Amino acid sequence: MAEPAPPASTRLTVRGAIMLGVGSMVGAGIFALLGQAGAVAGSAVWLSFVIAGAMSGALGYTLVKLAVRYPSSGGIVVHLQHGFASRRLVGVAAWLGYLTAIVVVGAMVAASFGDYAAVLLAGAPPGGWLSRLCAAALVVLGAWLTVAGPRLVDRVQSVVVGLLLAVFAVFVVGTLPQVDASLLAPSTYPDLSDVVASVALTFFAFLGFAVISFVGGDLRAPRRELPVAMYGALAITTVLYVAVSVCLFGTLPVQDVVDEGPRALAVAAEPALGHAGYTMMTLAALLATSSTVTAMLYGSRGLTEELARSGTFPPAFGSTSRLGRHGGLVITTVLMLLFVTVLGLGALASVGSAVSLSVFVLVAVAAWRLRREIGAASWLTATAIAVSGVVLAWFVVDLFRSQRHSFWAMVALVALAVVVDAAWTRRRDRRRPRAAPLRT
């Protein structure tokens, strides 16, 4: 049976879907996490990105198989519902996935944008009032682009990501001859356990690939185009991450990368490319982080509408909300603004990594349970579960040993999701005993 095509005015091209996926990943990974990953994996960050990219590819395979069989704007939550009979499990996973993969990632990247913008505009210190104001302005702009529709997002993301890839190509070509091989020698690597633990952090840099599974309904032929968009975006992003991390850690000592944080790439570009290189990478940071925030908000629109329609989330997140037909987008925007203007985001990278990875492990398990129905290869699905499960367990143990506060913050976030889901489920069942099934 032919797939129904969406109206031309709401159609997203496969190129636009690839650019949306790349744009949703590079802002978080390249600028917001390199310093934190370097603090764990040292100069072996490039290897951590290789492993995380391969793991993301395996998880992306399960997502594609599920999304093609059950196309929906509800994304991974729809897949979990088909894979598990427990509504409580699906509900808690939905809240955790939404809070980490959408709100936390978007807020953290918006904060990075604010730091760069404040320095560029007025030489202001990171985390100050100007930084927070710029971050908030970006979130509002991203929400406006999302409301404007898929075609505008397609065009803007294609231009932004195209410019971004060109800038990174200049960075790699310009700094590669300056790389000091001794800084990347295996003798400088930490223990293997640290490299494995860092994979959960570098996986956080790939989290945006889930956004692609949310937009299948906007593609002309999701069955054919969704796999191309998923694998294309992951391939481009993995190559980019590895090349940039080799150039960065081959140019600056690990401690310098950790100390500079999001500004490390701009600092690394200056010796080879001069002040123009510093300015170029600063502008690239603004492009990358703005692209990621827009992609997160765009993905959240369809996700929250579908979750509200199914009763998994309150009606306020849906199209019939008192906040207007974009109620979920409004709430997501407000939550991001809360994080970037009020709360510190330092420990949230570790917490978000562990919680998000646990949700993706559940998605892979759902794919295994449905492997015959969705036509998934057993060995590849089992590999996705095994590798991501080992990385998750290793990272959680490492958090407990080295970042006890982050470990308990992770436990608190899971507990919060359980409480919120229980409270909403109780109220929903009193008002409407039987929720409508998710649209597939």
C-alpha cells in the first residue's frame, strides 16, 4: 500500500531531515562537551567518539526499524508502547526522555550559545546576565522558527549546517598540519575503564539523532527516506567529531581543553589560522548551538502533541491546550528558559547522559521483542542492547565512585519522573478512564 504523502507545504525533504539531524547533534558534542569528555578520556576522546558513533548507529538501526513500522510524531515513546505492555514503564520513560533528550540538551546548548555570544558582543564573562539573556533569546527564536513550519526549518537548517560543515572543514585542514602526534600517543591515554566510561558522555553528543525519528510524518516517503536521513546524519556527525577531536587534542594539552571548556575549539584555531580563526570558530559555535536548539524544539512539537493526544502527557502539552495549539512547544520553551536563566547546568551533562542512554536501551529491548514484526536483524539488535547496556552500567558505577552528587541527582530525576507519571496517571484515570491509543 502506498504511503500517504503529507501536503507539500508541510513536507520535509530528506536533505532537510539529514541537516536537521546533524544540526541537532553538532552543537552539543563539538562545543558543549569536549572539555567534560576530555576530563574523563583525556586525549583518547577521538576513540570515545568512534565507539559512541558505532553504538549510536546500532541504536539508530533499531529506531529506524521501529519508526518505519510504526510511523508517528510520538517517536521513541510510541515504540516503547508497542514493545512493552506496562503503561507505567512507558510513562516514566516518556518523561525521562522528554526532560533529558529535549529540555536538558536544548538548555545546555543554549547556555553555550549564550557564553559565546556574550564574549563576542561585549567581552562579558560566561554565565553572566548577558550570557543568559542571549541564551534565552535563542530559545525564543528557535520556538518561532518551529511555529513557522517545516519548510522554513528545512531551509534555515540546510543553510546553517552547510556553513557549519564548511567552517569545520577549514578548521581541520588548517590545524591538521599543526597536530603534535605526541599529544595523541597511546601512552597518554587513561585506563580503558575511563575511556569506556566516557562513551556515555560522548553518546550525549549524538542524542539529537532521535529527533529524526520524530519527523517521519513530514517526509514524502518515510519508509525509504527515514533510513537515509538517520544513517546519513550519523555518518556525517561521527566523521566530524573524530576529525575535530583529533585536531583539538593534537593541538592543545588535555588540561587546556578542560580549562577552556566550550571555547577550546576557538583557542585551538588561533595558532594556525590567527585571530580570524578564533573569530571563525566563535561564529561556528553560534551557528552550531543555534542549530541544535532549533532542532530540539522542532522535534519536541510533534512529540508532545502525540503524547498529549494519547494521554501519556497532560492535555496542556497538546493542540487543544489552553496555551494554544502549540501548547507543548510553549511548555518546552518555558522549561528551557528556566534551565538557562535560573539553574546551573554543569552536572546535568552526566545526569542527562545516563538517563537518556537508559531510555535508548529500553528502545533497543523493545526492538528485540518486536524483531520479527519490524524485520530487524537479531544479531544487530542484540549488539545494540549489549554494547549500550555495558556502557550504561560502567558509567553509572563510575558516577557513583567519582561524582557522587551527579549519581544522586540522576536517582532524583528518575524518582521525579516516577512521581510525576503516577500523579498524572491517577488524575487522568479519574477524568478519562480509557485513553485513546497512540496513532501509529
